[in-house]
Amino acid sequence: QVQLVESGGGLVQAGGSLRLSCAASASIVNMNTMGWYRQAPEKQRELVALLTSGGVTNYADSVKGRFTVSRDNAKNTLYLQMDSLKSEDTAVYYCNAVEYSGWSRARHEYWGQGTPVTISS
């Protein structure tokens, strides 16, 4: 079992920046994908950014060009750099990791507890 702990959320003005971190309790080298999701009040959780073990990234259209996902395997940490923030980016941001392990390639999915991000206009 891997624990994911997010940090870096907070209150920032529109146009500002934040960097979220997701620290894993174990090595993330074998994680097939890691990513960030967000959930705004009364809305469904949505994918923000995804990063595969091969370095391929996928972003929601709403954040392309503004957000950058990256990982530091040595620190077992995933990051989300968020620039040019908008009020519609306000949400709780969750870290996610998926790995396939063992001879059966069993799928394991992990979630963090979330970190709130509030953008004031």
C-alpha cells in the first residue's frame, strides 16, 4: 500500500502561481501513471494532468499551456506547477497513482487526501 500526501495548496489571486507536491510513501519508479485530478464544489472529479512512466503527458484542455506536471523519482514526488491561475481553477486537487504489479499484473490505484486551491478574482 502506498500513501500519497499532497501539499502546496492555498489561496492565491487570479494570475498567480502555485506548485503542488505529492509525496509518496514508497518508490514511484514503478508507477505506470501518476496524475492530478480536481473536484470543484458540486462538480465531478476531473483529470487535470497525467504523466506516464515513459514521460508522456496529457492535460485537460482547460489547463494546457498553464499547468505543468513533473515527477522526481529520487524524491518519490509528483509536482503540478500551476501558472496564470483563474477563478475556475478553484477546487480540491488530488494526487493519483496507478501501478500494475506482480505476475498477474494486478492493478493498484492510490489517491491522496486532497489539497484545496482557491483562486480569488
